[in-house]
Amino acid sequence: MKTIKINLEKRSYPIYVGESLLENQDLIKDHIPNKKVAIITNKTVASFYLQKLLDILSAEKEIISIVLPDGEAFKNYETLNLIYDELLKNKADRQISLIALGGGVVGDITGFAAATFMRGVDFIQIPTTLLSQVDSSVGGKTGINHHLGKNMIGAFYQPKCVIADINVLKTLADKELSAGLAEVIKYGLIRDASFFEWLEHNIEGLIRRDPKLLIEAVVRSCQNKADIVESDEFESGIRAILNLGHTFGHAIETASGYGKWLHGEAIATGMVMAAYLSEQMGWITEEENERIKSLFIRANLPINPPEISVQEFLDLMQLDKKTKEDQINLVLQQGIGKAILTSNYDTKKFHNTLKKKDF
């Protein structure tokens, strides 16, 4: 087991990465001091892992199991209210711990429930997808979608710990594994060129789910994110580079209907679009752009957006949280391993990027 620490003074917490962590009773119990516990998961994950947690905790804890419908389409207020309903029906108070057992949707919605129920209760993250292990479970972003925009309602709220068990990735669909690799590749693009090169050499091994390679990828991804979050917890500066591809990708998700594209698929395409615009601006070379596209293709990820008009793209991108005074700010590349948040791009080249359907 490897441990990464996110240092945020009183809100500091560990991220544990390794194999068979869901069987480590002491590790899990050490972070759940409260007698009453609510395990929040979805139907798919519950069939694999809910009983394991119940076996560990039920002898000593009073357990509430909340099983949500599965999918991005259910990351909304109606589903959030199901959590509140169960907590209130079971007379939960501030002395309760929530456990997010699932992927990014479960983690985001559980975190937001924890942030808002009784004005804040403890929660821990047990992410069960690669994407949630390397990204959404780390850093304290929680929230739900609105039909007009993704992740528009939420809060910054840190967990007490993150337990990333690599073994759970064995039951992950191939498509979901590739979606997680999109966020892994992102860390190489935004600040870690040596990691990008490592991924170029090891991407096929990651797709084969080699456990040693997966642990290395998760640890390096989490360490990169930890470094950024420690310096900018509330995204007032450098943390914005974590959104490489997201302004394009969130527009793809919203326009297509939540769940039609996996988050990682949309973000991969968004990063390819950002790389293309960066090349058009002269900020990266054609060779660098080709390396970026090639790695996403090798990770079995899409690189071309669906049919979305330029105007619809613009309307949806205006809703992005980085937009200020109607100016769409984008995270773009200035080389592999260096990303910037900028509004200083050529508008015509930006619109041409939105028109392009074959990258």
C-alpha cells in the first residue's frame, strides 16, 4: 500500500492506493469513528462490493445502505434528495459518517450530501473506477448536474480519506477503464512531461490491467493532483489547469445528454480539441499534437466530437465556471507538460476548432 497525503491544515487527509484494501478492516474502521454509517452506492457497484463493507462494519456499526440508480443521468437533485430522505427517515444526525462506494457520480453526489446534510458531516471515498481513483475522489469537489450545465451546483468539501483499491478495477468495463485513462493522461499533459512519456511506454500494459502499472499510474496521478490542490484548494488560480479539455468536454456531455458519452470520453475529445487549437496558435508543435492524439487513440478513446453546431458549443461553453464577463477562458497547451488558463487566443481559430469534426 502506498499513501499520498493532501496537506490542507485541518482538512488534511490521506489517499491510500494498493491491492485488497477493501479487505483491510483496520484501515477502513480507523476512518469511521461514528456509530452510525450510511453506505451510498449504486446498483452495479452494490452487486460486487456492498456486502464486503457490510461484513466489515455491521458488527460494530449501525448501517444505512442507500443504493442509487446507476449513471450520469441520475447525478441530479432528485437523486440527491433520495439520500436526504433515507438519512432523515433513519434519524441520522451530525454524528454519522457517509461512505461513497462507487465511481465519480456516487462520489460527487455523496460528497455534496455530506457537505449539506446538517451543514456538514464526515465522509470517506472508496472509488471503484479508475477515473474516480485518479480524479473525482481527490480534491474535495462535490456536486450535481443541472439540465443546463454539468456540475453547476456543488461545494468544496474534503473527505476524511480516500481508499483506492486497485483490485476493484478487475470488474470495470473496458470502456470505463479507458475513460479513466483520459484523466491519467491529463496529468502528463498539464504538468508532468516525464509521466506522459511513461504512459507512452506503458499504455498497453495499463489497458491489460497490470496491477503494478495501475498502482504507479494512480499514485502519480494523485500526487500531481495533491500538489495542485494543496496550493489552490478553491480553484482561484493554478487549480484551473486540472480542467484541460473540460470546457469542450462538458459541452459535449450536456449537448449529447448526460450518460451518452462517458465523462472520460468527452474529456479526451476535449483535450484533443484543446491540443489542436494550441497547435493552431503556435504553442505546441505538430509533432506534439500527433503524440497527444496517438496516446488517446491507443487508450481506446474517441478524438472526434459529435455533431454539435458552433453556436450550441458556444452557448454551453459560456456556462463554464471559468467564464468571466462572457469571456470563455480555456485551458490550453504550451508544450507537453505545461498548460495555462487563458483568454488570449485567436477567436477565429477557436471557432474553426469548434467546426472541425475530424481531428
